[in-house]
Amino acid sequence: MKVLFTKTAIILLGAGAMLSSCSKHQQSEKTGMAYNDKTNGGYERFRQTHPSPGPGLIPIEGGTFVVGGSADQDVTYDYNNVRRRVTIPSFYMDETEVANQDWLDYLHWISITYPQDRELYYNALPDTLVWRKPLSYNEPYVDNYLRHPAFQDYPVVGVTWDQAQDYCQWRTDRTNENILRERGNLVAWKDLGGTGKGKNATPAPANKEPFNTDVYLNGQIRGAGVDGKKMLPDLSPNAKPAAGANGKGGGKSVRPVRLEDGILKQGYRLPSEAEWEYAALALIGNTQFENIDDGKVYPWNGLGVRSAKRSTRGMILANFKRGAGDNAGVGGYLNDKADITAPVRGFPPNDFGLYNMAGNVNEWVQDTYRQTSFEEFDDFNPFRGNEFTNKRLADATKGLYAKDKYGRPIKDPSKSNKKMKYSELVAMQQAQGTGGTDPNAAPGATVPGAAPSTTASAAPGAKNDLAGKPYNADYRGYNDTVNTVLYGKTTLVNDHSKVYKGGSWNDMAFWLNPATRRFMNEDDASAEVGFRCAMTLVGAPEIHPEGKPHYSIKKPKPYKATR
């Protein structure tokens, strides 16, 4: 059952749309004041929406399932997959793995945006040397796999977990920028360089920094050559009129898009391990009235790896290694049609409509690896690897974000698990005014307003020593660690060990089970590991409301003042 698009709950959201319309009769339930009326202060109520997925994504309706439940054996004796019932909220997920063409788009953007920054481009390049083997002639793949058009719809490999993070941020910003330019909320693509003459002229933007979603939502991307021709009306009585035809005031008050408008997409990210496993199993195809008719060992039904359909009977359902030395099948009848990777839509999708959730390439997920994760994490939206941050302020009084040389907000480790008092926030900003290190600045350089650096490498016996192990307590737990001197000698597990799942073209069938899990350092890469992106779904979790009962939602009674 392939999911093609998100359908909204007609009853639930239909009522919400009536409540949230821009009618002049719309009013606050608690004060009786009219919304969207400039004469009373311009209180705004935005149209309630159930946003559609971003490009490339399809909706995954969440629910409860047993994480680790599809594992029927532990041939590696890792004991790292204890069964645990959890709930996964609805979310969006890439229909396919990120392909070579997608990564070439990313590299092209870097080359035209920062033509002189060879370091940035080099750091974004996948490690094509992952194909190089001392006793195998794979050298042609080193040069051809990423760039040759024959492989453009094959999954990108040689990408580290860190590089996948950077791609997700880039994809978020490019998607939102394109939405705003297509809508006219920012200058259109064709007018970016400045066009026209006289009153119809569009000047070139004074600020050449690339678009960043967080910075835009903070109101720091405005001005001539930036604002589009279809800016949204600003109903605030404090709004300043835009320049009129004579260059002076007199125009309409306008504003950029806000998060409350529901226009911009949530950020792309890697899926959590639990989300990935839930989406791969796709038990929705075996569910009726909350009853799961049959479990799964693979993303498809049955205990085997061959198709039972008449037209494709006997064909392998995924790209994997059937046995030692058998990566493709027999010449004249190549069963899985692949020797290394295969096109990202090369095999049938699962019941959520996701391709290659088993085989082809393993996929990075967001989680940090721990053997006991399944025993310890929360049972709602389980995840391990949170690193909470705050956006650094360049000006606390104006609320302006500090930016790095690429126009992105600088983020510092969060030191509190609750909202600080305003006096505490100002005091912290003043204390940070002495400067600190910017990871994107030149060596030894300091940035005004930078937060002091933190470290967990204190020597044993120091003040922050605990049981002979250095630590630096914080609310995130990220710095509560042991000395990493022995990392790689006695253990391969630390906070840089990230999970990957799914099995690859060079793996046996055991790894096709969605519950299996392995890990690798976040800065390592492999010819057998790629990734796909996910996105948080906001609002009602039900994807397919049709044919299901719902409670009716009544409109609130309008308030009428009485004498």
C-alpha cells in the first residue's frame, strides 16, 4: 500500500479551518477581541494547516511497536537488541536513499556559492577511496561511482555521519529558500542579481550571505534586494510602512514569513534508530483495527527473500550478498540485477512506500550507539544522542544571532534544563563578552560574545575528578564522560560511535532484518553505508482518516458584550 501524499482529517481540520479563517468575525475565545484587525493591535490568528511533506519525503503514520521484535537470532552474540514496546510519533521519511545526483547538487551549490573556499568543497566530498581494496580491482569505482552519469541514481556512499548532518542542514535551507522565492516572499531567482530600471528596479542584495532558515526566522534577512514583491502584510501598530514609489514612507507595512504561518518546512535530519526500524518494518500493511495479523522478519511479508508474486516469482527482493562470492547471481540470469549497489528505486517498496529499506546500502541513523540503549531509553519517541544547544546572541538587547563565516547561527552547549530568567540570560551574555573560540574562525581568533569552551579532559586528581575519571557535569550529559585515552584500545564505543542499519549489497541476509544494528565512528565512511533523511511531522498524527470514526468538534460560541 504505497503512500502518495498526506491526507488531512476532514472533520478535525475542517472545523479548525473554519475557526482559523481570516473572517472579520473571528475572535479570541478568552478575551473576545477580534483577530487580524489592525485597529485593535493586530492580534493574529493564523490559518490552521496540516503541512505537506518536504520534497522527496512521504508520511509515515506512527504508532506502537516492539523495537527489536523482528530479530529472530543473534548470530554476532552482541546482546544489544532487547525487545521493548515503544511509541513512534508520525513523521516524514525519504522515499529513497540519497543518490549520487543529490550529492552532486550539493557540491555544485558549494562551488558556485564559495568558489574560493577549497576547504569547504573538499570537506563535503565523499571519500571515494572506500572502494579501494588491496586485493580487489575496484579502482574504476574510485573515479566513476560518484560522478559518472551511469551511477547518478545509485545511492551515495563514502559519506560520514558528520557529512550527512551538513547535507541535512543544507537541504533544509535550500528547500525553504526555494519556497520563499517561488512564493515571492523573497526576491525571485531571476531577479537576484538586480533587474529593471526606475521604480520597477530590483537592486542587488547588499548582503551576499546564503539563506539560513534560523537566521531568516529571527528577522535577520531583510532589506533592499532581499524582500520579495509578495511580502505578507504586517498588522502590528508598531510596524513601519515600507518605502513607497517615491522612496519615502507611504507603502504598506509588510513582514517576512514567520514560523506561525506554517509555510516553511521543518528541518531535514537523519531518522532516529527507532523511527528507521519502525518505517522499515511497515507493519501498517498487516494491521486491521489495531490488530497486527502477521509479523515480519524483513520489510516484506514472509520468511524468505524471494518474490511470491506470479510475474516476479523467485526474484530476489533486495540487493544483498546471497553467499560467499555470490554478489550478483549467475551470468545470463542475474537474479538481483546488481553486483555492487543498485538504483535507489531498483526493488519493490515496502508497505509505507519506502524503497530499499533492506539491502543496497546500510543507512546512518541519528543515534549514538550503546549496547543497552533499548533497555534504557524512553518509551515515547526513543532516541539516544541528544546534544542540546542554544543559539549564541551577538546582541542580547536586540535578540540578534551571532553568525559564522557561512551565515549560520553559532550554537553553544546548553547549560540549563529550563528557561533562564532574563537577568540570568543578560548576565551570561555579558560574561561571554570577553570572547571565545569560533570553530569556523582562523586558529587563535576570538569572536565577541563567544561562550567559554568546555572540556572533559581534566587530569585525574583535579577538582572535577570523580572516582579517578574526569568529568564535567552539565544537564545534557554529553560531557559526563571518561577519559578517551583508551578509546580504540579497550573499547570502540564512545559518544562518536553512531548507529547504522539495513544491510548492504555486500552483507548476508541476516543484516536485512530491521532490528539488527551496528556502529561506526561518525567520521568514518564505507562503500556499504549511505543514508536517507527524515523530517518531524507537526500537528495531528493521523495520516489516513478516511473511513474511520471521529468525534465532532463544535465551534465556540461568539462572545457578545452585554450592558
